Amino acid sequence: MIVFNTTFHVDEGINEEFIEYMLQQFIPMSTKSGLLTSPRLARVFGKEGEEGYSYAMEFVAADIVTLERWNADESKIVYDPLLEKFKEKLIGFSTIMQTIEY
């Protein structure tokens, strides 16, 4: 199983709008095809006094081939509107992880 995580840092002024967008738009668009499943949005706590808020947006893909297919076919449709909406008030980076079964 592959975990696909994108960590976002958002300006304080767009925090509520960002959460609403993620729940109402981003997650449904990301999971529409079924290639990504099990969405989870979580707040990331950072250093005290740090401006803005950080969030981890996590999905699961069956395998790396499935994730690569989603990235090739769908990621632009999902990420472009997000970046256009929030512009310079949002930054992020993605991490791909493989679950270790024990």
C-alpha cells in the first residue's frame, strides 16, 4: 500500500476557506476515479509563534503504478484550481511512502 501525503502551509487569513475547499472540492476531485482512497486531512502542529497553519492531506493508493497513473492523469486537474485559488498564500510539498506490514 502507498501513502500519498501533501503537507500544506497556509496563511492565517485563509485558514477556514482552505479547510472548506479541501473538504468540499479537493478531496472529492482527488478520489473521484477511485485511484486514491481513504482521504484524511490533519492539522500539523509546529513551533509556537509560527505564522499560519500546516495541514497534511493523505490518501492511499493500491501501489506505486496506481499513484503514478493518478499523477499523470488527474493531479493537474486537482492541484491547478487549488493553486489558482490560493496563489501565494499556500505552499506545499508531497511525500510518497510505502506501508511496511508487520
